[in-house]
Amino acid sequence: MVWGVVQFPGSCDERDALHACGLSGEARLVWHESRDLDGIDAVVVPGGFSYGDYLRAGAIARFSPAMEAVAEFAAAGGPVLGICNGFQVLCETDLLPGALLVNESLRFVCRQVELDVAALSPQEGGKLDNIAEQTLSIPAKHGEGRYWAPDETLDQLEANGQIAFRYAPGHNPNGSARDIAGVRNAAGNVLGLMPHPEHAVDAMTGSTDGLAVFEAVAGARA
Amino acid sequence: MNAPAASSPHRELGLTDSEFELIVEKLGREPNGVELAMFSLLWSEHCAYKHSRKLLRRLPTEGERVVMGPGENAGAVSLGEDVAIAFKVESHNHPSAVEPFQGAATGVGGILRDVFALGARPIAILDSLRFGEPDSVRSRHLLDGAVRGIGHYGNSIGVPTVGGEIYFEPTYEHNCLVNAMCVGIARRDEMVRAAAAGVGNAVVLIGASTGRDGIGGASVLASAELGEGDEAKRPTVQIGDPFEESKVLECCLELLGKGLLVSLQDLGAAGLTSSASEMASAGGVGIDLDVATVPLREGDMEPFEIMVSESQERMLAVVEPGRVAEVIAVCEKWQTGGTNIGAIADHGLVRVLRAGEVVGEMPVEALVDGCPLYDLEPAEPEGWIYGNEASLRGDATPAETLLALLASPSVASKRWAFEQYDSIVGSRTARRPESADAAVLAIPEADAAIAVSIDGNGRRVACDPYAGTVEAVLECAQNLACAGAEPLGLTNCLNFGNPEKPATAWQLDRSVQGLADACEALGVPVVGGNVSLYNEGPDGPIYPTPVVGMVGELPDPILTAPSAFAAAGDAIALLGPFEPTLAGSELAKLRGELDAGLPQPDVAAVAAACAAVRAAVRAGKVASVHDVSDGGLACALAEAAIGAGLGCGVDLQHLRERGCSPEEALFGEGPGGFLISGEAEKLESLAGEGVAVLHLGKVGGETIEIAAGDRSLSLPLSEAERAWRSLGAPLTG
């Protein structure tokens, strides 16, 4: 298993993601100007503030050569995980539906949250359904993490089993629609979530529940 | 501030007549405009430390573990053979009082640059903030802006904010304090000093372009009292760009990793002027800079503006001529600036050129070391010189008193603030804010961990500058002990009023002596620091506020105890030479009873208690440990109980045998107290030579029950928690 972690100027959590990926295989950084994903089995688009995120989170990163390569990789069925800023980038790139808006509190928030792993139906392309745990304790930290999509899109996502994670009752830190913390594409190989599984891979830093997310993505080739 | 006089440009720039005469004497002629601007900045209090440098010579700065001491961009201590931990605290008080968001943001940016200038990757930020009471609109505005600014910069650049403290006192109403501390990790063989070296070497400016922002920040803003019309000083506050800094940081670390730089210095206060002069001074060389080569934001900038601009996110590097192209290529990779703007020379001058023509020429020595150092004229003031109005009724019951203390903004939970900071990026944070008394960070590179704490209670220093400053050092040492850590080094930021006033001079003198004595007694070297003077508003000076940051070492990040109780049924005990009194306490403040004077701390006894706690934590003998601080033992018990969601029942009778009244036992303050919990036999085994352990009671139930003679109290845990968590609501409204 070889992981590629995309690095933009302004990425913050790329080394954390690299470490987390390294626990289940090899991992290397992919520079934002590179289109080279040769030999990579799964891609992580990590957290941070790509290109400063001054315009709108992820709005510039979508135009990078690396993201063009990631879009082709995803279209060919390759597993892609977007975390926080990576989730924002995947939404901007139209690899995932919806958008991430400024938190309801209008403030950055950093706290441990409980996630309910949404029931995934295998016949709907549920390639992420090998997460055995019902709830995961994972930290969230973001200023623009309020998931939003039109109601009809949300209905469709629910019907398709594309809601991957919801904040457990009382844990929604940002006002996300229907408590949605993470979604995946219809094919099931692209997953994005706001909380940070790469910061939950070691009991020393608080939790190991994030490991399950990486394992699920590793097995999510469409 | 001196009265502006159109006929005396040097006065407008903050120089006295005699200082101006000295400049003329050193140059042998009158300075031109460029030279005068540069002198005025380097001879400002902010850059020259002209009222504090003599005092600072008292501080112990040497130790086995010191890798870099005062005089470098930051201090550093060794952690194992190969790794060094760099750290420094710095103030950004006046910019934050004028424009809190950008003032605090650029304060963080500046301290980060100080640390990566050494070749250290920043791994943690802590901040120490002081504001007026939160019932004032101005204080809420300053607090909100400062917290957002710190978060904006630290979160965006990917360095976790792992700890800090916030105090609210009326004396900070006009002049808030924003002190930021950064901790970094370096490979010792990749570290670099700030001294310029090698005649003929190139001087490369790395990072952002230079604009008109922050002109005169160090002299006009940082070295004078605040007063009417400060809004007009907003243009002297710099604007931060964390994205640019993130690129500059990665670029500089890559350059140092490849061994491409001879030396590196950040551009902070006084911009190019101070960086170039200080690098030249440290290296005993001269420097030529051509301002025509400096990339500008506005094309029509004058040479003096380019030399004094405080535009952020810039670094100055000395590079061998043959490697300049490689350096610029790395800058291009990181999409940041890299421009050859000058050269190291052997003429001992700072020469400013414009397209080859000399527009300013000054001996390095005159600029950097020529500023006269002033002796203070201290005089001890009589009694308590600050106001203090009662806010708590005299007949409040003990339970009401505890609730009032828990809700007091300086004691209450600061979750509202620290949740706005990313505290976990970097995967090193073993203890998040408020889960332990010190932040704990894993350092797998050295197979070890560090604990970091930042402290300083200005009110107690106001009561007794000597004892209060000793207590600040002890508080840090106690916090580290709670994490099982042994102190390695200390940094400090001395925030005081106008040193030309005798009472402030006396506070400064006594405080520095306390700092020196406490560090000496604990064997902790001072490896760096910062002085911020003239912190006064129209209503007078701030409380004298030395802020102490301490870094300690522990063998394993797992071997730390939480501050909250762990399990029902555990025994609770008090360890250490804690002899509480109401002098300078939070309760004395609420009652309007503040007065001069504090008991003199017994540093050796506290050090022995710290050693015992450190050993107990490392051996896993305590399930929780929390140092007894603001609000006394009752507040420490409540905090440990709230954090665990478990009540407690204790009897303070044994403490009263130390001669304190029931009220002092409950709410009195003083150094040396550790609240510990765990198995009763293990706790008792911690008593030893010079270390007392008093059994207090047990963890459990849903109330906080404290027997203290005629002041006994019982309080439902939920009520205590509501009071302790009450700070956020009025701030977000």
C-alpha cells in the first residue's frame, strides 16, 4: 500500500497525514506542482490553509496540477481521502457534492467530537463499510466546516448512502446540515470529512479511532 | 511622550536632546534624515533596552543545557545529544491595544520568526494575555480581537497553540498585554546564529515585499505611553500574512537543512535597520545595503521608509556569493521573495545606498551599542498605589464566595478562548489545554517529551514585586512538576509602566532581583527574554507584570498526570509547604481589600516539593495533580472535581494546624501547594524530608463538601461547574 499526501503551500497537517498513512503502508508527499501519482494506491488531500485560503477555502487549490492528477486518479477508481481543507478542496473540485461554509459561531473551533458512522448500504457502492465501530472519537478544528447542500441533494445523498459520518447528537461543532461530518461520492472511492482522523492514530494524543478511517479508504478502490 | 516640536525632528522621533547631541558627536556631524530615522529606532527603549539592560545583567544565563542564550533570536536548551529546544516570549502590547486583531496576529508571527531564525521548526505557541474587566466594552473588544488574531495566525501556519493564561484586572483596561511564546525543535547541527560573517558574503532578503506598514512602530508606539489619539497610530501597526510566513518558514528550514546559509535573522521591530545592524554588530563586521534592490509594495518609497518599514514575514540571510543562486531557487520553489540586497564589508559601518549612491553611513558600534544606558531612580511607593473596589458582599457565605471566585474571569475556565486555537496540529500534543497544569509535547526525535508553562500574576507582583516575581517562577516550576518535568530553561517578558517614574523603577528593580534569585535558587538559566516598558494609559500604569515561560523535560509523554480527579474513592491530599494567606488573593480583590505586602516565599521548600511531585508523577504514584493557585485550595478542589465530573469531601482541619484561619485555608493563596489524588498509601508514601503530605479527604459524590470549622461549605458540583464555565457567554454576545 503506497499513500500519496498532496502538499500545497499553506498545508498544515500534511506531516500528520504522512505519519498516519505510514502506519498502514508507505507514504510520500506529492508537491502541488506535480502530476506524478505513479505507484500511488491511495491519495490524501490534507488539512491546512492551501495557498492561504484567503479567497474561499480550497478555491485556489482546485486549479493545481496535483489536483488535476487527483481528479483523473479518482475517475479511474482510485481511493481519495480529503480531510478538512482537503474536504473543502474536493468539494471545490466537484469530486464531492456540497460546500463547506463558515461555522455558525463565526469562529474557529477546535474540540474532540463524536462521529456516528452512518450505515452504508453495500448495494449503493458502500466501499467504506468496513468500519466496525459505531462511533468514533476524533478531533475537529476548522473555521469553515459547516456542510451545506440543497435539500434535494441532501435527500439524494441519504438515499444513496453517501453520508459517511454524522456528528453524534450534541457534537455538531459548526451547524452542519443534518449533522453531516463527512460524505463520499456515488462510486464510493472518494471520501471527505471535516474532523481529522490523522490526529486520532495514537493514544498519546487522545484517540486511535482515526485508524479505521484510513483502513476503510485503503480498501475503497471503486 | 515628548511634546512634538516641528523644529526638532529628533524629538518627534522620540530622541532626547542629549541623545541627539551624542549622535552628532559620534558621527562628527549632524545625521541626515535616513540616519536620524535609523538612530531613533535603534536608540529606542524597545531596541536598546536603555532603562533595563543594566538590571538584566543580574539574571543567571548559564547552565549545562544552554545551547543558545540571550543575544540570539531566541534561547535554546539541549534535549539529548542531537536535539535542541528553542523558545522565547515576546510582547506585542501597544500594537494590540491600538488594533487587537493584527497586533496579536503579528505578535505571533514575530515570535515564530525568532524561533525559526535559529533553524528550529516551531512546534508550539503559548500566550499570556491581560485585559481590563470583561464588563467593559473596550476589554471585550480587545480580548475578542486578540484571541481571533492569535488563532488566525497560529491556526493558519500550522503551529498548535497549546497553552496560556488570561487575567482580567482594571489596570489593563487601556493598555492590554499580549505576550506570545513560541517553542521550536532543531537538530543541533543545523542551527545557525544571527551574527553576520565573511567579508564579501551576500546579504539576501527573504520573504514578503516591503511596504509602508509599521513605520515607527518601535519608537512611536512601543516606547511611549498610550494616550489620547492612539487611533491615529493604527498605521504604525503591521498587517500579518500567515500564508506568506508559512512559505518563508518552510523555505528557511529547507535552506538551513541544505547548509546554504551562513547566518539568519528575522526582521522585527525597526525592520531592516535593526536586523542589518544587529547582525553586523554580532559579527564585528560592516554591511552595505542598497535600498534600490529591495522589492517594494509601493514604488515611491524613500530610503528611510525602506530602512525602517516593519512589513512582516521577512528574513535577512548572509550567504556565500557562490550559493546565492541556489538560495534564490529555493525561495522560488516556495513562491516567496529572495533578493540579493547587499554585502558584508570590513568597514565597520552600516552603509545605506540607493542605486550605488551612499544615502546614509553610520558606525555599527554607534548604532547598536552607542545608546546611553540609564540608571533607574527607584523609590518604593507607600502602600497600595492602585485602586480596588469591592464586588463581593461582605456577608457572602462560604459557598457563595466559592461560586464568586469560580466565576471570577481570571479563575473561570478559558475554554471560550482556547477552543478558537488549533491545539493539536503536529501530533505532539499529549496534554491539551486545561487537561493538565502544563502543556506536554512529545519529542520522538529525542525519545523524550517536554512540558511548557507560562505564568505571571501581576496583582501579586503589584503587592510585592520581589515576592510576586519569585512566585511566578515557582508557579511555572510547579506546573512543570505536575507534568513530571524538570526545568531546563526560562524565558521572560517584563511588562512594566514608565521606568522614568520612581515607583515603576522600584518595581522593575525588585522584580528583576526576584527573577534572578528564584532562577539561581532553582538552577534554571534565563536563556532569553523581552522587556516592554511604558505600559500606561490615562489612568496610570499597569500592574507590574513579569511573565515567565519555562520549558522542562520528561522521559515519556504518557507519564503525566491530569489535573482532574481520576476515580471515585481515591484519596485526596495536599503536598508541599503551602501556607495560604489572603494577601494579594483573588478573594482580597473581590472584597476590595488589596494592600501592599506578601509573605516571602521559601524557594528551597517549594523546590523540594516540586522534586517529590515530579518523582511521584513519573512513578505513577498519583492519579491526579493540580497546583494550588488563584482562588486557593477551594478553587483547586472545585477545578479538579469539575474536570472529572466527580465531587469530593475534604476536611481542612490539618491545614489549619499551620496557623491559618478557616477562610485562609479555603481561599488563601501562596506558593508550594499541590493537590494530589490517588491510592491513600501511595500518597502518604510521598512524605519525606522537608516534604509534608496532609490527608484531606476523598473523591466522590455529586457535591463539593469542604469542612473548615465555622466556614464549612457544601456546593452541588453542577452549580460549581456553571459558575466556572460562565466566562464564554458574555464574550460571545
